[in-house]
Amino acid sequence: MLAHVHSATIVGIDAIPVAVEVDIKSKGLPGWNMVGLLETTVKEARDRVTSAISNAGFVIPNRKTIINLSPANLKKKGTHFDLPIAVALLAASGSIREDNAKKYMIVGELSLTGRVCATNGVLIMGMTAVQMGLCGLIVPAQNAWEAKLSNAKEIIEVETLFEVANFLNEGIVPQSRKIRHNVKTCQNVADFGEVKGQEFAKRGLEIAAAGGHNIALSGPPGTGKTMLAERLPSILPDLTNSEATEVLKIRSWHGLLREFHEIPRTRPFRAPHHSASFAGLLGGGSSGSPNIGEISLAHRGVLFLDEIAEFNRDVIEVLRQPMESGAVRIVRSGLCVTYPARFMLVCAYNPCRCGYLTHPKKACTCSVAEIRRYHAKLSGPLMDRIDLHVEVGPPAHSALLSFSKKEESMQIKSRILAARRIQTIRYGNAEALNAVLSAKEISELLVLDSKQESFLRNAASKLDLSGRAVHKMIKLSRTIADLANSEGIKEEHIAEALQFRRKDQEF
């Protein structure tokens, strides 16, 4: 007997429908044959499903059985195929009504006892089920909240294979369970009001947040570079609905969504260790289906590379293309996957190996050769893609011991929100920021007066700025003007922007 049910496989952050077909032959040697370009996790489903069906009290004929996951030219990965394979087998053997099973997308991993276990990517698959016009989803109880975010008509949350059979045969809907989520009551405890001194660095981070610019913090150890970077999310605007959906899809596939009980509004903040590999940062891996990397997990948020000079140079060089395009394109043999990667890069590093090259009092112990080797890790093309370069010096002790109230994050955030509103009106798109404008958009939308143009031309010639650096100066000046609620870019805005250029040192 032939039967089939609906499931899906994930490519990038989108789900592709997959038909799970089972044909139990009346002739031929008994045994299973699974086809459809399957990875190891799917092939192993054979043993899990066999034990789960037996321990749930069902019997399937001991005959030649062919299981096909269609389309056959698309790689299938994940343990979530266990439940649809089991349901299709039971439907083919007559233990489950196939006409009811075909109305739902079925997702879930099976234990040997027949218990349905949680799996990743349920939100993405739920969105695909809605597009297919299915009645709803049959999902593990632990993934029920996640599935409800997809706006599917029906969410059938199950804990055992027996419950699935009861629902499809008798229409008995399993009782909804109240799922507890480990949620922190206070998420944004880091506030700029805790930072003493460092007004120039705070100003740089405010400009970066207002226009979505990349920023680098350089200075001796202990000056507060990490402390400043960790407080950047507290002044960034909340995620819009469309941005939150993108973040949810990425977290769903990465298995991070179960930590949340509501749609996230705080922007992601990722801080990978400097020992991160290519696959860890960019995405990929040894398996046929590339995994999501840190830069995609930071999509619509902040990617913080602390001690960037300690990263493997070849690893951080992979940032150059995503910083320009806002996407990661991973190409493997017979496979091409695109992950979104629109993030703000914040990096921090010391001026030399010992860290005290620019310290006003402590002497540097590095040789000229060591300093050159250390600076060589940060290539010119990569640093040229960073809009703001801030030198963070040691704060005065009087500022550190001062108990006077400092400007808090909410006050800074109000100015950033006002600047973002100006950009939304100018570009007609809430997601279009000054930092991501193309050369054509700069010439059309950010026109300079002859006086400002002459000022910038002289500065670019004197400082020998590259073409990319000139464009970044214009975009940075526009952000500063937006913060000042100025209709046009003025000379003082360009002058302030020039303060944040990289100051190359000769040794």
C-alpha cells in the first residue's frame, strides 16, 4: 500500500516542502530501503522509527518497504523527519487514516519509547505550511509556542506517537500543556550611565547607532572598550516586526528560540571568542548542509569582535564581503545557501602586543618589528570598511571616583530614534540607514553644497582618503547632521566625521 504525508527541509532560513512517501510491497524480500539524498541523521531514523512504532503498540508488516523523501535532488537533514516517516509507515499499513494525515505538516523527532522530542526550525516550517494552505502542524509539545508564531490555523501539540494516531484516527486533540520557559526578568541591565568618562567614545557609539555604522575601539587594556561595546544594544532601536521575524527564523533553526516566551525586541549581540574558525564565524561545516555562523546570528544586531587582532587573519578577512552585501553566500559541491548578515560590526583591539603603545604613562615594551607584525593582522581593506575609529584612552581617576549622575541609555536612545525617523522619512524605508547607501544613492540623496564639497575635497586630498573612505565620510557626516536635526550637511559635521578616521602610525 502507498501513502504519503507532508514535511519540510530547511535550506538557508527557508523551508522547502518535502513529501514523505512510503510503499509497502506485497512481494520482495522484507526490509527497508530509504532514498531521497539523505544525510546521516535521516538515515538513522530507520532504527529510531522501528523501535518507536513497536513500543507505541503498533505493528507494521514485515515486507519490502520503500521510503522516499521527495524532491530527490534536495539534501534532507535533521531528526525532524522521524515523526512524518512513522506516520507515513502507519498510514501505509492501515493503522492511521492517510486522508487526515495529508492535511497537516508533520515535524518531530522520536525516541525509542515512542515519545515525540523537540526539534529545530519549527517556526520556519510552520510558515511554509501556511503558504501551502495546509490545515496546520503536528509538532512536539515543546515546540508548540514556536509553531504558534507562524500563524498556522491549527497547532496539534503531541508528546507521543500514540497521541498522533489517536488524533488522526479519532479526532482526539491532545490537551494543551503549559510550557515553562527559562526567561530572564531583566534583559538590558547594562547602561551607559555606568560608564565614567570616555565622552568621545560614547559620542562615537551614538553616531554609529544612529546611522548603523561599523566602529572600531582602540586603546590600552582596562580603558573600558569592552564595557562600552556591551552597552551598545541598550541604545539601539527595538526590532521592527519584519526584523523580529528574520531574527526568530534564524534562532529557530539554530535551536535558540525555546529560551524566549515572546517576540524579541532587543537586537542580537554576538561576541565570538578569538579562536573562532571559518565555519564558526561565517557558517558552513563538514556536513552537506551548511550551519549558521556567528555573523548571521548577529543579523539585525551587533557583532562584537573583542581583541580582533588575536583572531586568525584569514578568518576575519571573510567579513569583508558580508559587510558590503549584508548576506553570506556559502557554496558547496551541488549546493548554494544564502544566509542574511546585516549587522553592525564593533571591534576592539590594543595598539600593540603589550597594549601600552599609546598609554600616556606606561611604557611600551614591544619592538618595532613586533608592532608591525601586530598591526599587519588588521588589513587595510578590512579597516577601510569601518566607518568610525575611536581611540579610547585611560579615564581620569577623578571621573572614575565621581558619583555624579551620568547620561543614561534611554536619553541617548531618544536622540538616536529621532535621527532614525529622519532617515526613514528621507529614504521612505524604515530599514534604509545612512551606512548602507550605495554610491548612486549618495550622489542622488546626499548632495553637498559647493562650500562643503570644497572642504571635503581638500580634506580628502590632504589625508589621502580612498574612494570608499570619502563615501563613508559623507554618510557619517549625514548621520551627524541627522543627530543635530540639520536639513543639510555643514562643515562642522564633516569636521567631526573626520575626527573618527583611522590614524595610521608609521614605525
